[in-house]
Amino acid sequence: MGEGILMLRAEEKKSIFLVCASFGLFLVTRFLPNMFRETPGMSTHLTIHVLLEFFSVVISFAIAMQGWLIFQQHSSRHRLWCAALFFTIGFFDLLHTLSYNGMPGLIVADSSVQLATLFWCAARLTQSFVFLLIISLRDKPALPKEKALVFSIAVIYVLAVGFVVIFYEEKLPLLVIEGGGTTPFKNHLEYIICFFDLLTILLLIHFYRQKRKRAYLDLIVALSFLFFGELAFTAYMSVHDWQNILGHVYKIIGYAYFLKGIYVATIKEPFELKEKAERALRESERLLKTITLSLGEGVVVLDRQGRVMFLNEEAERLLGYERKELLNADFHEKVYYNKKNCPTPSFEEKPIYKTLVTQQAHRVEEDYFICKDGTTLPVSYVVTPMVDDDQLMIGVVFAFQDITERKKAHETIKHQAYHDALTGLPNRFYFINHLKERLQQADKQDEQVAVLYLDLDNFKNINDSYGHLVGD
């Protein structure tokens, strides 16, 4: 737990540093003198732009592919819509790159600054608004059929926007003036995008403070880079401006952190939680094994159907079975069944069965199990119900011990109490108890009982004169 908190704090410091550094670099390039703001040349700038856009397109499709492939394991609507969102953005960025001034253009349209900027704004507006919408809504499991539907919507949206931009380019508002920089309308669009990004950042900070998930930190950093990138796109005077290049670089970094955040939320964090749970389970199993070994009693766990789910080594030793012979076997038929016609109750009357039905613990001082070799094992045990978090019965656990020696000692004491020490014959107490039982039985069955009394004349004189030893 402490290690996890330290890792989170380290991630927080790293995220804060990255956000501050990105803002600092933005300020440096923003206030550079105009003579230092131009890139070396048209061809160099075009090459840099194509490379940067190529990386952003690859990352966008990587995010989309990640969401498509892992959907079966993590059927989350948030992740599904994020995948479809970046699928859309990847296509818009690709169209932006192909229609950029100096590129071959599209099949149905020549390249131009206006066309490329329209696709750029379409991508940025879609990304900022839809991601804000996704984060605002509560995440729910998505149905398998939704995947094809959501991606179909994304394809239709790309085709519709692409058609409008390509065939109605001249009727759409002017966004960039060659040599004059961005228009007020384009800047207002960028400010709207910044506003959406800022709202999303604030929401993510709120969620992070509540849940402390590492993925939120990556998404906050991603949105911060995109936010400063959009600010950079409102400040450039020319497409060859360093502010323009910085905006593209920030976009790639932002997308990379999106990819990392989705990976952390979808794969890394669940894997770490699973690994942590498995470690805790192994520790619990070792602890349970240590406890059951030190008990000196047999411990058996049964499911609701009375099948064996677990037994310790002492239970194996006492019953003579190996673990594999009893696991998933019906305990009543295998061990508790009246194979030797012992005076044991029916299955429905047994305390183990009663506990399964009534969910109440039972203590049994004497009962019988049948060992593997067919011998009868006298046992005492305590049977306790097992319930889940919803208080539903899932089985029982009972601990039993061999009472053979105890029974032998009890029988010895009983024999000594009811038999003569000298002759071994039943004594007066035995006779009286037996007579009471026979009289009760005769009364119930309307029978008669005869009692024969024998006396030795003057035998008392021998005891009185010579003592009981001689009398005996």
C-alpha cells in the first residue's frame, strides 16, 4: 500500500513537471521576435510537418486498434468510444496531411491551406468535444454488437464531414490568410477547443482526487499538451512559424499520453490489480495451510451440493484417502454413507446436511465416518456455514477429530462402573439400570417381566467376621 502511494506521488510530480515545462516552452516560442519565428524553409517545413502528422496518425490508429482488440476483455463504453474517436481523428489528420499546401492533394480536390486547416479544425473540435462528453458520462459495460455500430457511426461521420469540407470549401468560413496568419474565426474555434480541453482537464483532476488512478494523470498530461498546442495554433503568423511546429509536437505528445493512459487503464492497472490479488490469495492459502496443519484436526470444506472443495493433510490421514480421491466427490456417499449398517442417522438428519439447509452451526460430540479401508472412524466435529457478501449460502466447513481413544476410555470407565472388579460380572448398578429399561419396555409393549431374587443365608456374618476380602 505504501509503495503504491509513493509511486503515485512520483507520477504526480512527473506530471506537474511535464505540464509546467510544456507551458514554459510555449511562452518561450510565443514571445520570440518575428525574425526568429520562421522555420528554415518551405521544403524543410513540409518534411517536418509530414513526419509529425505521420506520427500523430499512427498513434491515433494505434489507440483505435487498441480499443478494438481489447474490447472483448474490457467491454467499456468509455474505451469503445475513445477508440472510435481516435479512429475518426486519425482519418481527419490523414486528410489534413494530404491536403496540406505543397502535398499532392486529394483525388477530388487540390491541396490548399484552407482545406488542410478545415480538416485540422474538424479533428480538433471532434476530439475536444467528444472526449469531454465521454468523460462526463458514466462508464457502463458495452454490448458486443455496439462495437460495430459505434465504428460505423465514426465512418459515416468522417465521410459526411469530408464531403462537406471538400465540396463546400469555398462556402465555409475563411480560417487562414496566406502571409497574414489565422483569422479571428479560426482563433475563436481554437479558443472553443481550448475551453473544452480545459473543462475535461478539470473533470479529470476531480476524478483523480476521488479515485487516485494513475491513468487519470496520463490523460491530464495529454489534455494539457493539447491545450497548450491549441494556444500555439492561435499565435502563429505563418504555417512556417515555430509556433505551428510546436503545436504539432504538442499534439503528438498529447496523443502518446492518451495511448499510455488508455493502456494503463485497460491493461496495466487491471493486470497489476490481478497480480496483487493473486499474491494476496497465495498468502492467504499459505496462511490457511499453516493454520490447518497446526490444528491437529481434519478440516473439510463442502459446497452447497455436499461436494468436497478442500481438505487438509490431517483429514487425508484420518480418512485414509488422498486429496485427489475426495476432491469434487460427494462426501455423504464417499465417507458419511452407512456402509456397515452402523446405527447412524439418514443423510437428511445429519448435522452437516442441516447446516447446508438451515445455515446454522452445529457441534456433534459423537458420529461415524467410513474410512477408505472400510473401517468405522468415531469422530466429533463442528460444522459451520460459509456465506458470501450477499449472505447467500455457498457451503460449509467442518473440523473433526478422531475420538477412538476417548471412546475406549469412556467404555472402560463405563465397564468399571457397571461390572464387578473381581469377577467381571454385571454389578448391582448394572442390574438396576437394566431392570428399569426392561420395565419401561414391558410397559410400552404390554409385557410381563419376572425378577428372580437369590440370597445366601448368613453370608453377612462372614463379611462381618472375616471382612469383605474373604467374603468376596
